[in-house]
Amino acid sequence: MKARAKLFALLRAFFVEGSVLEVDTPSLATTSVTDINIESINAQMGNSLGYLQTSPEFFMKRMLAAGSGDIYYLGKAFRDSEQGSRHNPEFTLLEWYRVGWDEYQLIAEVEALISEAYKTLNNSKITIERTSYSDCFERALNFDPHTVPIELLRSTLLDQGYKDWANETRANCLDLLFSEMIEPNLPSGLVTVVDYPACQAALAQTYVDEKNRLVSRRFEVFLEGMELANGYFELRDAEQQKQRFDEDLRLRKQANKSKITLDENLHQAMRAGLPVCSGVALGVDRLLMQLCNVSSIDEVLAFPWKQC
């Protein structure tokens, strides 16, 4: 509890010094994310259905479109069916957006923040490294994840014993291969992986790289092999974003998952104009796990789910 309080104070001081405004967003709303890999916790509101928010992202983007400038959120988020050594259905999220920054400027700030947390709470330094998603796969599996045929991805998973993955999507195959064969072998310290495949762009912009591959301007940060943060050079095209949401809904229907109503307020805000910006969401409980050198998220929560 003392380490958590000290970390919260450090985080807020860091953003005060960086002139980033702390904002508060609703925990309960009438819409939620469409991502097929994220399930919201439902709440019955009279005759209407509400959702505990999986992140403050949509509300923060509405603030950005309204001219808020640089903002951050430090508070609770919720996801259904997320329990385990690294997951709790209620967790603490730090999410922030920098207007006018690209993803590499934001990565540098993430590195600075985590380095400061280590220095303050552990009186120690951490090593910092950056690598590309493509390099990770080429070192571990000897193929380019951006261009490899889907059949090879599926056969690789079948060889690893995943017999039910013969018809999985490209994005899911890559995600499982990364989790099982790459993430456990990442270097120690703080590692940022950049340039994710276009099929995993989520809400990031895409670009054509020097090898003529379409890649997303998305990054993920890993600390001692544990995924800690996920960030984007944010997509600003409202219609392209809607197309991605529609594709999410198609995949959710195909997988017999719950139907989500699109957030029309977010769409209108995007049409009005999201400024050039980069954003990142960081799991505070996971950061605290690493700072306290513990293996279970329950050890850094005063009341984990099984005690609630």
C-alpha cells in the first residue's frame, strides 16, 4: 500500500512537471469498445444496458477533439473474464495523450517515466532497448510477420500443439505466436517493440515502410518480459476508424460474441477533428508488480477479486 501511494504521487508529479492536465472520465457508459479480444462488464441501468469502461480512451479522445491539450488519466478500468497472475477484472490504468507528438517522442517519455519510478522506488537503473516487431519474428521464427502467408502462421501454431487454430485470423495467429514464442525471450529490462502489423493497427495510423510493407504506428512496452503498455500514433480519419469498428463487429458476430453499439459521440468528435497526437495506456498494477518484485497481481492489490 505504501509503495502504491508513493508510485501514484510520483506519477502525478511527473505529469505536473510536464504540464499535462489530469482528467476524470466516466467509469460507466452506454457504449464500449468493439475489440474482439476485449470483453466489457455489463451493468443494468433500469431498462438500459451500460458498460464499465475498459479504458478512458474514447472519452479522452472526445476531450482532445474539444481542445483539451495534453491530458492524462490515472484510475480504474474494468474487463470481463480477466483473472490470473497478471489480470484482475478491476485494475488501475494510466493513460495519457501528447498533442503534436509522434510515437517516438511518446516512447521516450514512457522510458523516462519508468526509469524515474525505478530510481525513486528501487534506487536502481534499468536497461532500455527498442526493437521492431519484424525483427522479433525474424530472430525467433525466421519469417517476416508482415508478409508471411497465413497458411504458414496456422501451420506453425498447429506444430506447437494449437489444434483449434486452423482457421484463425492473421491478427490472432500473430498475437499468439508473439505471446508464446517471442515475449518470454525478450531481453531483460525495458523493451519497446515498434511497427506492429497493419492487421493489428487497432486505433493507430499506418504507413508504408522502407521495405514497402504496410505497418501500423503502434508500439508496446515490456518490462522484464511482461507487457506493460500499449501506444499509438493516433488514427485521425473518422471514416477509416468506423471501418475498423465495423470489421470488429463482423468478427464479433462471427465468433458469437456480444454485440456492441458503436459510440456515435466518439465518431462525431473524430469528424470534428482529432488533433495530431500520440497516446499510451500503461498498467499501473503491473508496473508495481515489477517495482516490488512479485509474481502475482494479487500481491499489489489491497482487495483482489477473490477477496471482494
